[in-house]
Amino acid sequence: MGVYVVTGSASGMGRAVVEKLRGAGHTVVGVDLRDAEIVADLSTPQGRRTAVDGVLAQVDGRLDGAVLAAGLGPTPGKERPRLIYEVNFRGVVELLDGWRAALADANEAKVVVFGSNSTTTTPMVPARAIRGLLSGDVEKALRAVRIFGKNSPAIAYAASKIAVSRWVRREAVTARWAGAGIRLNVLAPGAILTPLLEKQLSTPSEAKLINSFPVPIGGFGDPGRLADWVVFMLSDAASFLCGSVVFVDGGSDAYFRSDDWPKAVPLRRIVHYLKRFRGFDPTR
Ligand code: NAI
């Protein structure tokens, strides 16, 4: 049986994952603002440190997997974009950096980060916001979304999920992660009926947008079913999965982006690879 950490363990999909893992006999350390083994506020550096250290103290130096489900949705508010960046981006990257050695200590540890299909279905997300987050400049990322006024939380939300998905894909293939035997992947849900979505649906203007959004198979997703995907992505069956973004969204991404991907790799990337590596060695 394995030892896992799940952030956002008190509600929605994180909670459903905890129930499934514990039901299968695994040990799970939950991290959340309340009702968790480690109570920590991931929107602050101190809270993130508490989460990193608190989990390491409970797992005896080894983690078989980590699920990063804590997240804030795009509800209105002037301070919301900053909180979204802190929790949805830094609350993933800093925690994973802190737990990396414990994950490397396990045999083929698996990490599942919650992205979102807002990454490919939200228009006009400024590249500067994504670059700002990836380069550690949150102020730049905040300036980039300010011009969107009351819509800035929705844009910041998509930016946070694009940045965290790109971070996973960049890091997944490196010596630090793939080379250390750790599989990093993203699960990108569509609209799933959890307290996060229920909160959005309670605001009439947001409800109108959500209900008119195209979902080819119709309706909302079920948190328990999404948790099944997470459990699968933590299992041996997923040992060849590395740096993937798995969309489970009823078809919305395919509806908007059917011809954008798969896309041939640009020649310059192949030339760069041939010059730099002369054969791929994941430990370099
Ligand atoms: P939820 O709101 O039911 O659960 C999120 C959990 O994160 C809560 O327990 C909350 O306390 C915790 N959290 C929030 N801020 C925190 C903080 N500062 N420190 C520690 N914990 C904090 O949400 P849900 O729907 O289960 O979402 C899980 C993940 O899936 C999130 O990352 C969300 O962005 C993502 N997602 C959700 C979708 C949906 O339709 N529900 C769609 C696409 C992505």
C-alpha cells in the first residue's frame, strides 16, 4: 500500500480522491484550510512552508504520489487574481519542489496536478501573465490581467492553470523529475459539480455563462468519476504517462480546438535536440 499526499482534501474532487485512496487501503495525508491532517493556507509563503514540512514530518521521507487539487475558482473580487495565482500556481510548484526528494525516494512516484479546460477555452489570456508566473514575477502577471476589470479573475484563473500545466510539461521530462523516476502529469477537468462550481452557479451572471458553455455530451461532470481518473493516473497502469495533460471535459476542448492539436513539432526543436543531446539520456 502507498503513502500519498492530497491538497484540497476537504472538498470536491480532492476529497473524493482521498476517499477512494483510503478505501483501497492507502495512507493519505490531506492538506487544506480546514478538516485536514495538515491545516495550511497555501496562499501564503508561510502556509506553503507549513504544508511542505508538515507532510514530510508525517511520511517518513517517502511519498508514492501527490495530488495537487487545492484551487480557487474565478469568483469576482479585486484581490481574487492574486489569491488565484498564489494558490493555483505557487501552491503547486513550491509544494512539489519541497516534496521532490521524498517522491524520488519511492519507486516510480506519480504526481497528478489539477489543471482545467479553461486553459484552452478561455479567450485573450495574455502571454505576459503566463510568462510572469513561470518566471516568478507575480506582480507582472497581475498587471497583465488588470485591464480586464471585473473579468480579471476569470483571465487570472485561466493564466494560472496554463502556467501550472506548462510548468508540469517543462519539468516532467527533466533529470530532476523523469530522471528521478517521478511521473508528473496534469488532469484537466471541465465543469464538475463540486462546491467550487456550485459557488459560481449561485451568481446569476456566472450561471448564465456556465450554462451556455458548449459541452458536447451535455451536463456537468461527477467528482467521483474524476477521482477515478486520478486514481488511475497514480496507478502502475500510468507508468508510461509523463508530461501529459489529460482532458476530461465532456468534449468542450475538442469542440473549440479540434484542429489546433496534435500539431507537428517545429523543425528548429528537432535541430536543437540533435545538437544538444546526440541521443536522449533522461538523467542529464
Ligand atoms: P473545491 O472548492 O470543492 O475544493 C477545493 C479545495 O481547495 C477546498 O477544500 C479548499 O478549502 C481548498 N483550498 C482553497 N484555497 C486554499 C488555500 N489557500 N489553502 C489550502 N487549501 C485551499 O474545488 P474542486 O472543484 O474540487 O476543484 C479541485 C481542483 O480542480 C481545483 O484546482 C480547481 O481549480 C480544479 N478544477 C475544477 C473544476 C470544476 O468545475 N469544479 C473545473 C476545472 C478545474
